[in-house]
Amino acid sequence: MNIIRAFLRSAARAIAAVPLLGLALFAQLVPTPAVAVDTLNVYSIWPENWARPMFEEFEKATGIKVNFVRFSSGEALARVIAEKNNPRVDVLFGGPVETFAAGIGEGLFEPYKPPSFASLPPRFRHADGQWIAIADDPLVFMSNDKFIKENGLKAPTSWNDLLAPAYKNMLQMADARTSGTAVTRIFSVLEVNGRDENKAFDYMKKLRPNVQLYTKSGGGGTLPVGLGQAGAGIFFIVDALDTKAKGYEVTISFPKEGIGTAAEGIALLKGAKNPALGKKLIDWATSPAMQGLFAKYKINFVPAHPDVALEPSLAAVLQGAKIFPIDADYAGANRKRIVDRWIAEVLNP
Amino acid sequence: MNATGRWKAATTGMRNDPAVAAAVFVLWALLALFVVYPLAMLLARVLTDNGAFTTAGLAAVLSDRHQIRAFGNSLLLALMVGTAGTVLGFLFAFTAARGRLPRWLLTAIDVAVLLPLVSPPFTTAIAMIFSFGPRGLITYDLLGLKGVTVYGLTSTFFSEVLTFFPIAYLTLRPLLAAIDSNVEGMAFSLGASRWRVFRTVTLPLTIPGLANAFLLLFAASLADFATPLILAGNQFPVLPTQAYLQITGLFDLRGGAALSFALLLPALAVFLLQRYWVSRRYYVTITGKGAGQTPFDSISPAMRAVLLAACAAVALVVVYFYVLLLYASLVVALGANHAFTLQHYRTIFSDGLKAIRDTLIIAALAMPLGGLYGILLGYLVTKKSFVGRRTMELVSMINYALPGTIVGIAYLIAFNEPPLELTGTALIIIACYIFRYGPTGIRATVALLQQIDKSLEEASQGLGAGSGVTFRRVTLPLIMPAFFAGLGVVFIRSMTAISATIFLVSISWTLITVKILENITELSLGPAAAFSVLVVAIVFAVIAIIGRVLHLFRAPGAMPMTSLLGG
């Protein structure tokens, strides 16, 4: 039995070594913030292909390296809430401000007012500095050219155009349970109906048979529309222009009744391990230093800072469009109730 | 032996062997830490509100009619996938075992069948989206159909069957191969028709295997999160995706955990059925005594042609999906610009390099530890007697039987704060893999050790070999396949799993599968396809190496691969 015993002994030793190995991993493979002084940790809600160039430019400008991981707005917020007592990151970057508004109630953020604070219009900043806007992102209608042509339609220019029978089962838009895009859309419908909730919900219920799929993420429907798997949809302009840039034949249009826009935010987390570095990123991101780079990297957000000029081709797209901001107070106060009603009456009638 | 006697024998056994005692102690500590503790923390979160006990959170979610519908949908889908997948798996297994196919054709079938099993999640789902629907390659371009909907029960069902039927195939094929064809031959020579032989001899002998395959598929479908997330649409919500949405969309951790717990009941029932009922009813066992094989043609040439055609049709669908995937990884933008490019591969090897590196490091560390954990625990519970042996075996299976979403959330809750601050490290992902997929190695070890007739070891000793030589030359080679199988499964799952680990990735450690999901939601289809192709290539390479190693031990390697479950 010696061999068995020797085998078991070495096996036991190996297993006992597991925690040691864990320590070794800790020490060698995990870059601990304590060691790397000029490293900032960030959850980005912006997709990697936009966040990465921004953070590289930030490093060039300040020498501060940004470690980041990308999550959708819902995942990012769920994580920040789960990690509340011991935050893993310093800054929450990008994503619609209504996500940040939801986080204020959870006590997630450390108020901070960057130098740009005074220059920003009120709707681009939280009064106490819980969040600051870094960009603005209007909604648009996006339709597939071939679908429009085959059905003898024109690119939709009114909310009511989307009710046409030709669109039956051919629209894709975001699911209000997971997507800020959807919440902005629903509040847009409320706004164009004069905040008459019953009228707005009547419209959404009438639209329901034309909706093929409510997607998990705001941009989830852009590829199907690009491919013609869906005929049209309602998206943020940044996603719609990205689809067009990829080569898909789509048309962007605006409803004459008007459509809402949502600001994208940034915030410092309460209990952040590197608050000073986090503030530097917020200073940079809310200033023309970052927002002037959108055009260079073909990021089609509208800059939030008034000193940054709108890029000409983006300005051409927005020419003549009727765009209104969503009232943050009204939306914040009614969001949960409206979304619950949407789930009960529109999504699962 | 009465209870005291058994206790005494057990404790004496431990006292006699300090190495065993130490190993048992360490294993219990690890199980308590990585299986029991997270689950207890999750339960505490579900059942308390500001420190007070309450079932209100649970009740609110479970009485919601939409969630009840999702629960019903989950069961319906699992039932359908279980049935259809078992039938399809049997078709392939029967054709492979009885069809007298040439070697190259068998290999071709194996490859086609393994593809969906070793792929990252979403791959079939995405291919489905491209192929069906209003402008699908098949529905529109090929068949000219209009207004077809791709989202819903039908396509989720179709996609899951294609993804999971290989489990049934791998369960049934060794079983059919092991049925002594002499028995069938005898029935045939006694005048029974081929159909009668099949119906009265072959099929009854396969029934336990069919039941086993059905339960495995049922569990796999029940826990599947990736396919419904893409394909189920709004008309057919299922529970794992609802739990995910509850947490990530409505920021309701308690509700999400409660929904996961609703999945626990059927998952556990299936697991216990499979473990304690079906596995006891296997009629075919491997003994040392060989029997001469009389050739017997159990299927007629016409039947053989029909079976082959059916298999070829299914294999063709699988291959078509993967060709589409490969194609998507090599063109600028599928559906818009079909110019050839290597750009997506450049992207994944630059921007995605960290994910690839992290995934490989984690898989490489989890692999040997998972394999070792499997044989050690398997060996101890089979060959050593100590207190709580059965309990240990059962506890070790918990993370394996639970849907991944539950395990992931439980780890996130349990390990975010001191004293056990593991979130953000690779260790939390590695531990998740070891305790979630290591059980395959445990089961393989137990099964192999139980098959070793005591007479084999006795014979060895009777012929003059010492116990050391016997262990080294008889026992060890017999459990080595289990070691490599366990190791292989942990590796494959480390490369392809997402349901648990989507909650465990961090700033420092990310995974390829999470990148794929992100790319899909950001409509970067090319990089998603390129990542998937890379994963399939790596996994196939590793399987080939493990197969080679197993071959050295001249032992059947297919058997333990049947448990490549989860998602």
C-alpha cells in the first residue's frame, strides 16, 4: 500500500497547495492597484471600440493608464451595486444618464463638480454633481432601403408611419427592461402625446403587432435592420450611423412630431480606491479635450460641452430634425411605474 | 454491522491512514468554501431583507404570471429537446455502431457531431438568425419565403436540439457498441426478423441509456441561457434568461436569485433520477471475460441507406452552420460587404489578445487542478471508507447540477467582501470551473473503479505482484482515462462556458465567451465569428491531444465525454 499512500500524500499536498497557488496568482498575475500608482479602473458602458481610443488619448495626455472592462448599462449597474461595499473600479464611464439616475438612489456615487461644470447647460449635469454628461445621443428612425422600396414606402417621417400594415412583424427596438434606449423611446412617445399616458400607451399597443422583437440592448436591432431581417427600428443615432458606416444600406429619418435625446454620463464611485485619478478622468472627459476627439474617431455622439463644434457630416444628418430633451425630473419620478406598465400592457398583454 | 461498528471501522480506517484523513479534511474544507458557502450566502440573500427573514421577495417573483409562464416554457422546451435530441442521438449512435461504416465516415460523423458540443455558445443561434427570418439565406434567398419569423419556440428548439443531441450520441454509442451482437445474432438465427430483433432485443437493452440521454438533455436545455437569449424572442420567455434580465435589467438581485431557485427543483429532480435510478439499471457492463463476436447484420442494406441519408442530412446542417460562421469571420460585413478580409482575426489578436491570454491561462490552470480533484475525490469515495463519504459525493455534485446562472450569482455574492475577497481575481473563475466541471472526472473515476472487478487486483497479487505494482500497473492505468477525461471536460468548458462566468469576469480577468457576447450585442459579427472559430480550433486540438494520450492507455475515452453539459 506504500505507493497508494505516497500517491494520496502527494495528491493531498497538491490540493493543500491550491490556496497557496491562489496567493501566487494574487501576487503575480493580478495587477493590484496598490502597486501600479498611476492606474485607474473603469467600467465602460461605451463599447470597446469607442472607449479604447478615448482612454489611450487620456493616457497620452496625462500619463494615467486606464484599465477598463465593458458592460452593457444594466450589467454595469448591477455589478456596481453588488460591489457597493467594496468597489472594484473608480469611475463609471458612458451610458445613458438615466442609468446613473438609478444609481443615485443606491448611493453609489461620490458627487464631484469638474471645471466644466459651470459651462454645461443644466440638463447635462446633475445639480449636486452625482453625474456629469459627456455627450448627447438623439434617437432616430432607421429603415432598410430595400424593404422600403419593395413595399412602396418612404422612410418614416412620423410616429404614425410605423403603424402601417407593411411593417407588420418587421420592426425591432429595444426592451425597456434592459435598455436605456427603450426608456428614452417610451418617454419620447409620452412627450409627443403631451404626457397623456393613456394616449401614449394606446399608440404603443397599436405598434406592438408590428414589432418583431424587443432586443436586450439598444443597438441589438441595428444589424437585423441592416440585413433586412427587420424593416425598420428606433435607435440612438450613434448606433444607426455606425450601421451605415459598416456598409449596410439604411436610411436615417426623424419623426416630424419630434423625438427624444439622452445624455451620456460619467460618475465617480463612492469608496473609489483612486479618487484623485478618477477626478482627472472626469475633468478630461467633460471638457473639449475629449469631446473634440469624437470626430477623429468617427464616434457620432453630439458633444455635450458647448465649446465643441458639431462635426459637419453629423450636423447634416441632424439638419432640420426636431429633437427634444427628456425631462430628467419627470422621467426619474415616473420611470419605474411607466416601465412596469409597459411590461404589463405592451410586452406581455 | 451496527452503526457504532461502522463508525468505529470508518474512523479506524482514517486513523490508520493519515494521508487519507488529510485529503478528506482538505476536500471537505474546499467543498465547504466553494460549494456550500456560496449557496448559503445566496439563500440568505433571497430569504432576508435588511436582516429579517422573509419569503416576500421569493413569493413576489414566483406568483408573477409571466414568470410562471416562463417556468412552464422552460419545462416544455426541455421536454421537447430531451425527446427529439434523444431520438436524433440514437439515430446517429445506431448508425455508427451497427451501420458497418468505413473508418473515415465514422470520423466524419464524430467531427460533425462534436462541433456543436465544443463550440462557444451563440454560434448555432447566430447561424439560425442568418439562415431563417424575413431575409434569411435559407428562407428568403433559397426558398423565397416572406414574412417568416425566426424568434420563438421553433427556432430555439431546433437550435438546442442541434447543440445538445451530441450528448445523447455520446451516451448511446458506447452502450450500443457494448451490446453483445451474439445476442442479436441468436435471435436472428432463431427466425426473428431484423425489425423484431431490434424491437425485442436491441431496444430493451438500450432503454436505460435512452432514459439517461433524455435526462441529460433535459437538464442541459433547462440550464441553457445563450440560445434563448438570442432566439426565444418576446413570445417565449424562459427562466434562465428571465433570471439574467431580472438582475442585469431590473437590478433585482433578489428576484433573479429567486427565479434561479425555481430552476433548482426540476434540475435537482432530474439529477437525482439520473444518478440513483437510471445509472443503477445499466444492463451492459464491461467485464474481463471476452466473448467471440459473430458478425451479424442487424440492419438491411436498404435500411442502412436510409439511416445514412438521415445522418448525412443532419450532419450537413451542422456543417453548413459552421461554414457560415467561418465565412462570417472572413468577410468585411456579412450581408453587406462580402469582400475577403483578415481584419477580424487581426482585431481579435490585438484588441482581443488579453481575453485570449486570460482564457488560456485560466483554462490551463483549471485543467490539471480539476482533473486531480476529480480522481482524488472519486478514488476516496469509492475505495476508502470514512464518515460522510456519501454526503461528500453528493455535495461535490451540487455545482454541477445547478444551472450556471445560480452558481455565478452565488459566487459573486459570497466572494466580493473580506474575508474571502476573490472577485476580480482569476482564482474565482478557476474555482468556479473546478467545482462546476470537475465532477465529470469524479463520476468517470467512480465508474471506472466500480468496473474493476476485485478479481483483477487479486489476480495480479496472486501472480506475485506486490500491492504497489498492482496499483501502478492495474489500478492507475484504469483511472488515468478518468483523469484525462475530467481534465478535458474542465478545459473545454473553461473555453466555452458563459452562464456562470459572465458574472465573474473583471477588470483584470476576462474571457473569450464574454467578448463574443459583447461583440454580438455591438453588431461586430466578424470578430464574434473569428473568436468562435478560434475557440473551436483550440478545443479540437486539445481533444485530439487528449485522445492521443487516452489511446496510450488503450481505454475507451468516449464514455466520460458524455457529460460535457452546461453552458
